[in-house]
Amino acid sequence: MHRQRKFTKLTALVVIEGVLLSLTTLAMAAQSDVVRALYVSAAKVPTNIAGIHTYATPPKGFDPVIATDTELATYGFPPRPDKQADPAHYVEWERAMKAAKTRWTGELKVLSSGRQKLISSGSSRLAETVRAETGPSQLSTTNASGVVLSNTQTAWSGEKSFDLILAEFSVPVTQFPFNSNCSQDYANEFTFIGIDDSFHGGANNAEVLQPGMVGGIQTAVWCNPNQTTYQAAFGWAPLALLSTFAVDPGDVLWAEVQILDANDGYVYLEDLATGTLESYAISTCEAGVCTNLRGRTAGWTVSRGCCEGPGPNGEWPLANTTHIFVCMGEAENGAGKLFWPGSQSPSLAEVLYMLDDGLDQSIETVSQGSSGPEGSGALLFSTTGCAQSGGCTP
């Protein structure tokens, strides 16, 4: 009898602990939903671009490292990662927050070479696509190199959709291809993280990557006048890509993109070398018409501007950046599951290789890490072929 009473008490304690754990989980989820909504409602400072808002400047002495979740959302700083569940992300987040100094308040400018003209879909994938027996599949595109992870979401899900992606990028030295003798008047390169990127069939049955909600770096070089620009950039690409503050070769940019709900996103950009930062809330609704986000893909890519250039699908020439390094690449879904651009299951990942306009040579390749937070979150992009050696002219 004594043993039975003891067992009954133990069972009751287990049940109570289970209930408390469930209530705690529900409370944390509710709190997360409240904070997520605050990233939308707190962005009240209008910009010069419709549908894009930013956040109020925090009070003097504000320290994002010790701020509450509500304060971080109120002033547009990225959410604090779980120190126990994701220690590598927390270390880099804390480093970025300690480096944050100056909020940029300049005017946004539309990147005309980056504006995305939709291409009719329906074409099949390139015959060059290689479906590996092990590891991720490979896909040739005319305008992008990188790694794109995907799920099966057809609509936004608070648990299953990708809702967060981040990375640190090195800002490369940008130039025309070696020995090009200025045969190209203009060339550019985008290094972006993005959610809801998509593929569309273009001319010559080519695959073209259309960015979704993105953040990163845009660099460009002109022959006449002789000029090179380096800028932090972001956007909801079906609307426009936008440039923000200037960065310099050798700097490291921290970029983070969140999906807040089916029609709202958030982008945070910070130059870790200078401490310059800005964050934006982005609406996918324009003139009362909304494009629903799905959180179906999460990608780390290098691309050349599309689709208003001289190439068959409107591609612009790719600038020669030699090498671009990406570290701390990470994505997360609404349930808190973590993903990296390193080795993934064949059904989840696609490795992209950028081809020239004639679809006969690679002009940008990507190499993946494979293990540990540093390895699986690291990528190395390399300019090659005619984009490096002499220009991809007919």
C-alpha cells in the first residue's frame, strides 16, 4: 500500500511537470508570436519606398546585448538566438550587437540593374542538371551560383516554413574580367541570402533564379566613367532591390532575413568593420494586392543582375570578384529546426552553378563545407571561365 501511494504521488508529479512544461511551451510560443508581430507594428518610420518602413532610433546608451526581446523588436535589432540550442549563432549575434554603432538614415535607391522582371514559367529544368546519388543535386542556371534548400510548403506555416536565414559575407574586390580591355561597359555581382527564391524558365530552355526576400551586398563596376561601387542591399525582389549604405572591400557584412507572416518580412544589415547598420520591415502588398510568402526556400547565392541586361534572359555581365567567403550560414524554420548550406539530403538541397550566356561554360562556382558549425555554415564562391579571364562576349 505504501509503495502504491508512493507510485501514485510520483505519477501525479510527472503529470504536473508535463502540464507545466506544456504551459511553458505554449507561453513561449505566444510570446514569440507577440514579438514577431511587434517587428511589423513597431516599424513606423516611413522610407522613400512604398511598403518599406524602418525603426525608431533607440535611446542613448541602449545595449542590444542586454535588451529584452520586446526592446530588440521595438528598435529593429535581430532577435536574440537561443544560447543553449544554437551557441554558434549566439556568439556571432553577440559580436554583431557589440559592434553596432551607427544607424544609417539615408535614402533608399532602386538598383535598376537588379529589378526583377518576371520571366514566364513552365520550361523544364536544364538537361545539364545532375541528380547525384548521394549529397545535394546540381543545377545550372544563367544568373546564380550557390546553395538553395527547399521544403514542400505551398502556403505559409508558422512551424514548417523557413522563417529565418542569416550569413556573414566578405566584401570582395570587384573588377572587370582580366584582359577584357573594358570590352564591357558595365558588370555587377550580388551576394545575397534569401527566402522564397524561385526558378523560372528562360530563353534557350535556361533556368533563371528569381530572388525573393533578400539581403546582402551589391557591387558594380563601370568602364566609362571608371567607377566601382560597393553597397549593402536588400529587397522583396518582385518589387525591387534597393541599395543602402556603402561598404568597402575587406569589410564583413552581417545579413539576416526573417519572414514574419504571410505578407511581411524583416531584413537586418550591419557592416561589422564600421558598425553601420539598418533594418527594415517589408510588406509584399502593393496597391492593395498582396503576394503571399511561403517560406519554401532558403538560399545563399552569388548572382548577376537580371532581367534587364543584354543577355538572352536579360542578364548583365558578371563582375570578376575572384573569391567571396561566406560564414555562419544558417536557416531556421518556425519549429526551431536548424539548417545549413553544407551537406544536406538530396531532397532538401540544390547546388547552383552559374553559366555564361551561351550555356557552355561555368562562370561562378561554389564550394561547401561539410561538418561542424563553421564547416557546414561556410561557402566559398569563385569567379571562373570567361567572367574571370576576358569577358563573355559573343
